[in-house]
Amino acid sequence: MTRQYFRAFAGAVIPAGATLGLTACASATTTCVVQHGYAIVVFQNGLGNNSRHLVSRFELTVKYGPNEFTRRMIYSRIVLRAASGGNPPVIVRSYRVGKAVGCHAGKVTAHR
């Protein structure tokens, strides 16, 4: 009987712990804007973070019209340093998107 309770408890706690661990590491914030045919993506490490983060991939969603959009997974190695003082470091990357009207960067995977 004890083994059943342990299995039920482990089945609920281990995935929750893994989810909490992933969200704690993924604290990089992003902003995206389209100008002159380029999607300009800004990455920023949070002010409360005292360690550097490595962004390994993110999803870039580019909007070309009311119902037209494309999604691309961008794999890159972007290092976000720790904040020094009140100025968190900002990293800017640009990607050619043509005649897009908007963009969104999401599903950021960051590691310590």
C-alpha cells in the first residue's frame, strides 16, 4: 500500500518540480518589432537575476497579413550577462523578414 502512495506522489511531484525548474531558469524576456524589412528581437536578463543565462533557441512568429504568419525556430547561442547595478544587459539580434507587419518572439529556452 505504501508503494502505491509513493508512486502516486512521485507521479505528481516530479513533473511539477521539472516544470518549476524550467520556468525558474527561463527568465530571459524578449521584445520584437519589425522595421525596414527586419525583425529586431531584443533579449534582456531580469533585474533580479545575479547569474548569466544562455538562450539556446526561441520561436520567431512573423505576421505578414491578417491571417498570414510563419513560425521559425531560431537556434543560436546568445549569452545574457548578469545585471550590474540597475542596468540589465540587453542583446539585440535582427532577422530579415521582408514585408512583414509584425512579429513575436516566444518559447524562449534559457539555461544557466
